[in-house]
Amino acid sequence: MTHQYPALSAEQKKELADIAQKIVAPGKGILAADESVGSMAKRLSGIGVDNIEENRRLYRQLLFKGDERMQECIGGVIFFHETMYQQGDCGTNFVKMIKDKGIVVGIKVDKGVVPLAGTNGETTTQGLDGLSERCAQYKKDGADFAKWRSVLKISETTPSALAILENANVLARYASICQQNGIVPIVEPEILPDGDHDLKRCQYVTEKVLAAVYKALSDHHVYLEGTLLKPNMVTAGHACPTKYTAEEIAMATVTALRRTVPPAVPGVTFLSGGQSEEEATINLNAINNCPLARPWALTFSYGRALQASALSAWRGKKENEDAATNEFLKRAEANGLAALGKYEQSGDGCGAAGQSLYVANHAY
Ligand code: 13P
């Protein structure tokens, strides 16, 4: 069975592979700043700030205006649609601000989760209609990668075979459409940390989900060298009574990845999934010190774990903007080191950085 109908030309493949490599260059990861308007409502209400467009713009601006420390450790920033078309106070649009730092611009393209009828609260993710046209427009407007989040849940009866298959297929279809438009797809099958399951169960489910995702990506002729994977780390459920060390989490995570993710994939960019800022950094560092061969870059694509301290330093006040930017850069630098396995734990575990960012049944 030879491949008679190649999906991509050699030039298209090279462009995609180069973009993916640039995002996960050594010591770099991704800032996920693609919270929808609804998710921003939750973030901003936590600091007593109104969820209006101007406040969202001011907040994103303080992240994006980071000094030269930012380009050392951030390879990509994921935008939400609204942010793609906003500008800084200086009149420069955010896309240009980020690109001028040599950082790749990404865009969230899914339209959120919807129920899968007849399941125990499981979901699929919508947004395929018109996706090709939207990708073509975003590419023109400066985006070179995209994100699509699927969600799976662990319980006695889930994830069901249906949820695994449906989400794998929708991720693969999205990935194929992105690549046709010169956009590197970040494939995100997030397994939520809700529940009291132990580490072994999370590892087992992660392996089954990732195996299904890579089967679907192969079926859809997706060019793996031009993709990134954004998985959960393998951790016990939030309510599990047993606590595991970072080394145990790292071993379970790398083992699951080695069993399922082809070495052709250039990078794995973990989501933080409600871990505290410090925990997410320590676990990433342990993953990069795990004594197993790791053929991919293993780095971060954090939302909450890069922004929590910045948000609480800001509190919507102009005079706090520089301090907030600094808090963001501190976390970004710590995670950049963790992506190299060179992070040394600070005292930050006891302050804001040590606070759990867990939200039950998290939406994005
Ligand atoms: P968290 O790091 O807050 O889990 O979010 C990352 C993300 O982009 C989830 O889609």
C-alpha cells in the first residue's frame, strides 16, 4: 500500500517542521494566554477586576511586554481570537509585539466542549465547520500554530471507548486541516485531574488515550514532525489520598509517553492542569531528569501555572503592572530551566507560587 496521494509537499512539510522545532527549541516552552472570555471572567473575578475587553487587553499587554528574558524561555504564545486583533498602548498590535521578539504566535481554534449524549458526562470538542477558512485567515494574520483541546475524564466508567475514539478522531481531523493551511497543530487530549484515582490508573488511561490519538493521526495522514503534543502529566487524581513524589510522576509520565508517542514528534508541551506554579515547575524538571531515553523536547505550555502570581500581583492596578510582568517572567524563567532539567527549587513553594490552581471540571 504505497502512498499515492501525498497530503503535503516537501516545502509544506519543511515549513511545518521548522515552526514546531522553533517553538520547542532547548529551554523554551509556550505561554498559553488563550483563555476564552468566559475563562477570563473567572481569572479576573478572582482579583476583583471587571471582565471587560479593555481589562483583558491591559492584562495581556503586561504579559506580552516582557523584556528580553521572555524570548530566552518562551518559544510560542497562544492567543485567543480577540487578542489577535488587539494592540498595546503604543499602537503596535500584539501579534507584531510577540513576533518582533522572535516568538511564534499561536491561536486557539476550537469552539469548546459539548456533551456526548448517552455517556457519563463525557464530551467532544466542536469547531471543525469553517476551520480551514479560519486557519487560512489566521495564517495571513500572523499565526503559525494552533491549539485544540479535547477533554477526557477518569471515573469508574470513563473514559468510554466512544469518548476516546471520538476525541482522537476530531483532534486528527483538526490537525490535518491546520497542516493544509501551514499551521502547526498542537494536539491536546487533556485528561482531567478530577477524581480519587491513583497514579497507575492515570498512567493506564493516558496510554490508552495517546495510543488512540496517534492511531487517528496516522489514519488522517498527519505529518508528525509538524505537530506538537500537549498532554496532561501523569498524576494521581486531585482527591487521591496517596501523594506521589515528583520522581514518581516523572517516571509514570515518561513511561506513558515512551509507549505511545512516536519519536518523530518534535515536542511534548505539558499543560499545568491545576498544579501550583511551583509544583508544575518541579514536576517538569523531574521529567527532564528522568533516567529513561526521551526522544522529544519535554517542555511547558502552561496557562494557570505561568499566570497565577502575575494576576495576583496586578489586581487591575496600573502601578502594579511592572511587578506583575516580573512575576510572569520569574515563572517563565523557572520553567525554561525546568525544560532543561536545571531548575533548583526556590522558597516559592510556600507563597502564591505554592497555591493549588485546581478547578473542578476545568474549562478553558
Ligand atoms: P493550564 O496550564 O492552565 O492547565 O492550561 C493550559 C491550556 O492551554 C489548557 O488548554
